[in-house]
Amino acid sequence: MKHIVIVGGGFTGVTAAVDLAKARLSEVKITLVTPRSYFDYYPGLFHLLTGFSVRQLAIPYEYIFERTGIVHEKTEVTSVN
């Protein structure tokens, strides 16, 4: 089985992971590696001025990746070989 590892949980990493999962590549495992457990939705920061809390703009990766088969690994990458 092939294994795709995406380093970084920002917009690019999450989009790449979700798009690969939607492509339904057979025999491929997708893992997203990031030290955080949630995705910060920066375009929504203006909502803080209207009473939203910071927590309402942080979306857990588990919620984003529900039913996609994507594995979220909460750790830092220290080297690549």
C-alpha cells in the first residue's frame, strides 16, 4: 500500500489531503502531520469583532477528516529521509 504523508495542517495541507481522499485512490493511505489538533480558520478572524470566540474559529482536524480515511498525526516533523 502506498502512503502519502502531508506535512503541515494549513490551508494547503488540508486541501491537498481532502482532494486526494476525494480522488479515492485505491490502496493509498493519507496522513496529515501537524503539531496542532485543530485548523485555524484565519479568514474568519473578523468575526472576533462581532463577539465570536477564538475557539469558534478553530476547527478540529477530526471534524474535517470525518469519513475521509485521512489519518491526523499530532506531532512535529524533525527530519525527512
